[in-house]
Amino acid sequence: MSTADHLRALHEQGFTLFPSVLDTRAVAALRERIDRLRPIHWDYLGLLDDHFKCVFNRGPEWLPYLDLPGVIEVAEAALGADCHVIGQTAWRSRPGFIGADLHLDHLVMELPERLLDDPAFQLPMQICTAHLYLDDITPDLCPTRVIPGSHRAGRRPRPGETHWRGREPEAVLCRAGDLLLFRSELWHAGSRNLSPNRSRYLLQIHYGRRMVAQKFSPYLAFQFSPAVLAACTPRQRRLLGDHEPAEYD
């Protein structure tokens, strides 16, 4: 698919899938990097899952995942050439992990569905999330579930709501190295790890428009690693917040 095709899917379906973003060797290398992570600040090692924030700041080896070829072009087309990264998180979800109920990540404002039903109206995107899967995702291994088109609901799912316009969430079954990019208004859900012995490895990259705040915990105490900044390309520096002066700067 071309950049235009992926962008069209984000507007029409609310998500798009990139096959084979990483090859087998690159997947194995990234899984090993996640296994070497140790919690700092707000990270945690849980009973059923492990969660590491701002991993781009752990070393230059994490920088290439900020602007993966083919993916970054779509993020920039969706959010503007001056978009940036607002977070990057590594997850390891072990057997027994319980995923999230149906939700959306961010809604700028509620809008009437009659407006969103108009094909002439194109809802601008503010935030998109990339899920880089490091396992073959099968029905028992925590598949992400999405409701195509639900970004046009104009609202959040209500408590206990499990479908939109009769559509139930659909599991995204894919291969290790594939990447799912979805917009923040899309109704989606996590799911359980029903595998007896497999953990799901996942790297998340969150992209936002220039005016969306970056979420670099622990916030006031956050400091960029000098080694990371020294290794950045110009695009990666911009993604980490080194913007040209603009309004409110």
C-alpha cells in the first residue's frame, strides 16, 4: 500500500496495517532489547505484564523505531510534517494477562454522528498510535480488537457498551514484525493472553500533532540522554521535540 492508501484507510476505517515492517532477525533483536530493560521512574514489572515508558531515551538503539520507513511518512501525512512523538512504550504481557475493555484513547470533542456520516466531512486526526507486534498474533495471544469506522461515532463507548452500529470488535491477527497504526478516536479493546506459555511483546509509538503535549514521564524530572540526542537524525530530533519556533513558543 502507498502512503495515500494508508492515509485513506485511517480516514475510512480508523486504522491501517503495515506488513513486515521488521524482518525475523530485527524482531528477535528488539525482543532481546525489551528483555534487557529494567524499570525506572514510572515503569513497572507486574504480576502479569511489564511496562516500560519513554524507551527512546534508554539508548540510541531505540531511535530507529521512532521513524520506521513507510510508517513515519503516513504519520506525517496524517498529523502534519511537524508532528512529534508523544510517547514510546514497551510491553510484555504474560499468560493470564487481561486486556482493556472497549475504549478510545483521546477525543478532542464530541460531535453529532449525522455530521460524521457526511462523506464530505473528513475528521482531522490529532493523535495516532503504532503497535509494533513482535509475535505472531493468534486469537489466544492478546490480539488488539478494533471496530472499523467507529472513529466516526463522535463519542466514547458508554459503560458496558460492546459494539457500535451492530459491529463487534474484530481481532487484528497478524505476524511478528507487522505494525498496526490507528487514530485515537477509534473504538478498540485489548484481550486476554490465553496462551499457556507465550508472552506477547509489543512496542508502542504514539504520534501527535505539533500542539499535542509530549508525555515524557516523570515530566518535570525528565531529562534527555545526551547519547541519544547526539545520535539523532534531524527528523528524530524533531520527533523528540526540537521544533522550529512557532506560535506559543
